[in-house]
Amino acid sequence: MSTLDINNVRKAYGAVQVIHGITLNIQDGEFVALVGPSGCGKSTLLRMIAGLEEVTAGDIAIGDRDVTDLPPKARDIAMVFQNYALYPHMTVRDNMGFALKQRRTPKAEIQERVADAARILGLEDLLGRKPRALSGGQRQRVAMGRAIVRNPNVFLFDEPLSNLDAKLRVQMRSEIKELHQRLRTTTVYVTHDQIEAMTLADRVVVMNGGVIEQEGPPLELYDHPKSVFVAAFIGSPPMNFFEGSIENATVLRLDDGTKLQLPKPDPKGRERITMGVRPEHFELADAGWPATVSVVEATGSETQITARIAGKLIRVLVRGRTDVKAGENIHLTVNPDLIHMFDPAPIPDVALEEDH
């Protein structure tokens, strides 16, 4: 196992800059998730760590070795791809041991390592099968097994669960987390799914436009987002936003003239803000912000209410059940400590797309 140090790394394709000076230090045995929307640069950064993309500027070190200019095979990393990349004509056993065979590892050692990985991943009964006889989840476990047998310093995962159905994704998330807890290998995991990032990682790095928007433990990003972008991207359903001017320190006047009583003054004393409230932090009340219910979706353990405040679509998440119905007028309150206030900023598509 090793540390991974990324120092002021940049990537350009001709005149187009896609990574703008990223510095990131990953500790030995740490699980770090790179998350962000398509085009944010997370996969490009992962490929530079792997040596599959050249670094335009900056340097990358694994342990005490500068690997910036080393080919992938010399970096002592193992990568798990989105599309599994298994050899269709080989058995599971041969797929898992292929990289070791290429290194001319003794046959007995290959067999031992493959057997150990198969036992960890529950593949012992599948070693004689070929990929076409495996389910999607089994193929992904084989791809992980192929990485494990190499005993690398760093694991790299490039959206490994995106081809699986919802139920398998949940199952594989648990298996990947359990695997990391057992092996404690330094891991970098790329995903566009913030739920994967939140549940798997020790630290989440939110990327936007080729830079790091914010990094930290998952719950720190959830509780204390530093920007509208992070607040919109972390959390499901996404945060609700209200932009307007502050009057008399206690009222938020929306652009259509609607006035909402602020649960607390803006600590920075700004004249205009974007206010954020997570769906699960609203509470139904007899008085408060007025809203009109559009849709009620009950799942049993919770109820999601889609409503409108001054024509703006919002979401409210109620634990348990409620007798609220579509077309009904309701009132909402929120704990002042759970209100988020930001400088005015455009609401990212990651939040808006949920409203369509």
C-alpha cells in the first residue's frame, strides 16, 4: 500500500484546458471518490494517475516514486473498468491470472493468488466458466479479482457499476466497501453517482469544470457545502434553492415579489442570497411558508411531496406517511440551523434536471 500525491496537475488537448492545476494528497489505505457531472474531468484525472493519459504539467507520485512519466505497467496500479474488459475466450481462472502470467510469475503462485481472490469474492464455483456464462455482477467481480491478484499499491475504479441494474449496484457497493475494509488498499473511485460516492468513500472530492470544488468526509460535504454547486450535487433528492433579496434582515423577497420569512438572518449580512433547504429538512406545520401540493409519492417508509412556492417547484421528504393530497395548500417550516445561505449563483443542471 502507498500514498498517492497529485501536485498541481494540468491537462490540455491543444488549446483546450480540461484539468486546471489539481492538487490532491491521498493517504495510505484511504478510499477517495472523485464525483461530478459528465465533463468535469474526473475520468481524465483517473487516467492520468493510471498513465493512460499524459500529464501536461505537474507531477504524480505513488509512495516515494515519481510516476509522472512512467508507463502504466511500471506504476504498480490495478484498474477496474466500466465495461469489465474480460477476455471472452478465457475462463474466469485464466482471466484473473493473465496479468501475472504476462509477468512470468511462477505457476504455483498464480494459482495461489487466484484462489485467494476467488475466495474473497465468492467466485470459487465459477473459475471454470467463461464470461458469457456469467451475470453482470459476476463479471464485475471477476474484473475486481483480476485487480486483486496483482496486489497493487493503488486500486483505480472507473465507474465500475454504471452497467449494472439498480439492485446489483446496491449489492456491489456493499461488496466493494467490504473488500476495501479487508484489503485496505489505497483506492481512487470515479463515479457520477453521488450516492455511491457518499456510501463508499472515506473522502469525497467534488469536481466541476476541471477543478476541485470541495473535498472532505461525505457527511461534511452534506452538512456544510461551500457552494451552490456542491449543495446541489450532494444529496438525493437534491436541495431546494430560493434566490432573492433580503429585507429588514428577516425576509427573503423572491424575484416575483413573494416574501418568505427567514428562519435566521444571513450571518454575512448580504443584500442578496441563494438560500438552500434539503427536502428532508422541511416540516409540515400549521403556519409557515405557503405551498401548493402537485404530486404525492408514497413509498411506505417515506413520502415525497412535490409542491410549488410562488410557482417554483420544490421537493419535501416526509419520514413515514402523511394524508396530504395533490391540490392541497400546506405550510412548511425548517429548523434555522439547517438553512444554507450562499452568494447568488446559477443553479446547476444537476439540481434542475430532477425537476423535469
